[in-house]
Amino acid sequence: MAESNEFEKYCIQTLVIHFGHLAGGIIKKVKINKTLNDKSNNNDFKEFIDLIETNINILAGKNKANEIGNTLRGKALTMEGKQKKSGSVLTGDMEKEIDTFLAKNSLPTEKDVADYTKYLTLKYGGIEKNVEKEIIEKIKIHIKKTINHKKIKEEINDLLLRFHEPTKNDIDDFVNYIRLSKLAFQEDELRDEIEKERLYRKFHSPNDTAMPSEINELINLIKNTNNNDALTKRLRKQELSYLIKNESGITDKSVSEFVNLMTPTEKDTRDTLEELGLKHLIHDK
């Protein structure tokens, strides 16, 4: 299996969602013991992913680490399938077009995805099924990033409500808190956002933390639906069932994985704090 650079990039992008700026360091540490190149085979990719899972186990907890590992294994299998079928990966132009599409369509329907997949394959070539998978994966990442950004904005607003002029120690503690909350961020960008919002509040009312209404409705739907069957039916009705499908179709596992991806549970944070020896930070609300 070739395309090692693309796979490493995907690994970093996946880890950034869960660990923020720590993602690059995790991959760098893994590469000390295992590197990938154009001659790497399936076993090489398997060893690489196993090492990633081992390295994130303490940060994410065993279950979450295994879930992330399975996501990476799924990507490796998809890449292998593309090579066997001589399918093409997304080109830079296709990536840009998809980003523009998502900027205008924050939560496209199944028909939107199907039509856009057809448009891209007619314009650039490639295997339609594989292109559609890539688009759906990018949609999920786009949704996760949007939710992540809104949560960080809300946390910054809460910080500045409590501390109108936060000290360096206040901000350092806040950065550590966001890190433990498993929100993806770049530390320098987070600090800039805090300062930008602080200065804005000095002369204006606080900024809103609104996000696209479609995504907001999706999150409310997930939170207010008690079981997988009901959620599946409601997503089908809204032509969004592509979000909960895996290779074998819609299953309880695929639905649960999507729910966990979109709305991390309090248990995830508790497990991480306990494994880091920070159990004293856990408190019941």
C-alpha cells in the first residue's frame, strides 16, 4: 500500500479532532518506532495504527482509543481498496471545491451529496463510490469542527464573564481545562481568541456563539432522542441517514459511533481525568 503521506496527514487530522495541538507530537513519537513509505504494506500500516492506539490510550481511555484506531483502520482499508480498483484520491482542486460546497451547505441532504458526488466525478474523474465516501467523511469532520468551535467560544465567554481581565495564570489554567475537555484547538489561536474577545467586550456587547441552524438542529435531535431506532428513523426522514452508515449499512454500532463523535459524553472526560491521576478534578453537578 502506497500513499503513506496521505495516510499520515489523515491520522493527524483525525487526532486533531480529539487532541488538538498534541496530534503532531503523537504522530512524531509513533514515527520514532515505525515509519511509512511508498513500499509499506498492509502489516506496516497495521503496526503504525497499533502504535497510535497505544500512545493515545492514556489520554483518551481504552474505549475511545480503540474507536479512533478503528477509524484509522477503516481509512487504511479504503485506501487499499482504491489502489486495487485504480481509483483516484481527491485532488487539491476537488478538496477546494468540497470546502466551498460545505461553506454553503453546512448539512447537505443525501440527494445533495449524491448530486455533488456525480458533479465531481464528471468534472475530475474517479470512482463515484469512493468520492462519495470522502465527501461524507469531510462532512462529518466539518460538523465536528463547527460544534467544537461553538463550544470553545462558549467557554471563552464564560471565562470572561467570571474574569473581565484574566491574568496569565487564569488563561494558562483555562488552556489546560480546554485540553482536558477534549476540544480540538491550537494553543496560540486559542490565546488570540481570548484576547480578541476581551478587547471586543471592552467596547461592545459580547459576541454571539451561534452556529448554522441545521447543525444546531442536528445536535438537538441527537440529545433529545432516547434510542438508536428513533434516531435512525428521524435521520432517514430528514435525508441524513448517510451520516450513520458504515460499510455494512446502518447498525446500532454505526449509530452509536456517530453519536459519540458528535456529542462526547461526560464519561469520556471522567475516564481521561482518572487515567491521568486527576480524579480530584471530577465533581458531580
